Amino acid sequence: MADIAMVFHWGPEQMNAMPLPELMDWRERARERWERMHGA
């Protein structure tokens, strides 16, 4: 999930420990943050 890594600066070790539903929630948060910071 490159978008999570780019926005939150997390490595694979942090993301691998998360269950898929939590990971998908963080992916949506990363998308929202990116849009707020850089425009849609």
C-alpha cells in the first residue's frame, strides 16, 4: 500500500501487522489527507 507509506511514512513491518479491514481504513485516510494537502 504505497499510498499509506507515502502519506504516513510507514514501512511494510507496520502495515503487515494490521488486519485487512484496518489497512483499508488507513488507506482511505491517506487518500483523504493527500487530497486535502494537494488538491483533488
